[in-house]
Amino acid sequence: MSTFSIFLVLITIVCFLLVVVIMVQNPKGGGLSSSFGGSTQMGGVQKTSDFLDKSTWTLAAILIGLIMLSSLSFGGALSDTGSKIIDNTETKAPSTSTPAAPVQTVPTGTTPAK
């Protein structure tokens, strides 16, 4: 498994978590915050909103960081040197010298057919 594949899996997980956190929030006062409307609840509405807000920004920062690191691993200093695509294009590159024509030899001691 290449480094880029690992980053791709991590980016997918962070994107899924970010979608879940954003969908839980409701800008009109509903969502998860409205279910904890009573002041007797542990944490209260303000703590839930703060947690969702901080988790959104944290996941977004992690996502941007993973994208930057994956771009380095894809084509930069951290890239894998065993790429099959690059190896195939290097071996199929045309050579600059012209190929020699095959030499036909006639066996000695026999005469060509008439």
C-alpha cells in the first residue's frame, strides 16, 4: 500500500466525519443543540454549539493538512520511485540510433534453386 493510498483513506474518513458534524448543526437553533434545550442538561446548549464549531474547524484544518501532505507524496520528495507508469514510458521511448537491417547469409556449398 503506497503512501498516497494511506492519505486517500484518511482524507475519506475525515470528509465523512466533517459531513456528519456539519449535518448535526442547524443554523436556525435546531439540530443537536435543540435537543439539549434544558439548562439542567450536562453541558447545555452553548457547550454543544462550541464543541460542534471547534470540531468543524479542527476537521477542516486536518483535511487541508492531509491534502497538502498527499500532494507531496503523489509527486514530490516523498513519492514512491517504483511507479509502473513511469517505468513503462521509459522503456518504450524510441531510441535515437537507427536499427541495423538484418543480414541474409547464403549457406556455402549450395547453389540457389533455379
